[in-house]
Amino acid sequence: SGCANSCAHHHWADIGLFGLVRRVGDQPAPHYALVLGGGTDATPLGTRIAEIPARRVGIAVRRVLSSYLAERSESESFSQFVGRQAPGQWATRLADLSAGYAGNQDVFRDAGSDEVFAVKTGGPAPGTPKGDC
């Protein structure tokens, strides 16, 4: 979700992502928070699992899906699988993606961009109706 109003879509999704900025040294670095397990009857909102550099978030999602395909019980839904995992388990599985910043300039580039990331403030994008996501 890149929505300035959040709209909580990432908290209701099986796999949710929302953008954030972390400082690495004194430089801003684009990251995504990974939220898992939303939308289930028992837990309608997902759990924030990890903060992943933007360029590594695709690896994180593939790793989550690969774990599901390899470890699920027969006929177990994704929501059920995530629900029976301890949040610490996911943090451990993804820890290497949130580490290793030293000398890695990719951490300062957003997904799909070769430019160094910079925080920009201002109003909504041109053509965006007020209050919409």
C-alpha cells in the first residue's frame, strides 16, 4: 500500500506490505513492513513481521510463499498456515534480508529505481481526488 491514508488494506491481507523509511547511518533508505495473516476469523488484522529494504521485499514474499508450499498440511489454506506459525519464526526466516547494510548501496534505492532514494513531501499526486487511496 502506498496510500497516504493507509486504508488498512495491508493489515487485512494475507500478505500485506506498506512503505516506510528507515535511516541507515544518516541516510534515508526505502523499506517495506511485511504484515502476515490478516483477514482470518480469529485474527482479522495481520501481524507486522519484519521491515525489509525495498529491493529485497520480493525475495521476502517468495520466501513466505515457498515456506507455505513446502510446509503446509494437505488442504491447509495460507491463512491457516500463517496462523499456526509463531511470529518469531517468520522474523528468523527473514532476518538475513534486514541485515547486511554495510557497503550495500542498493539499500538506498527503491524497488524498480536506480536513483538514490530521497524523501519528498508535498500534496497528493496530480489527478488524485482528495481523500482517495
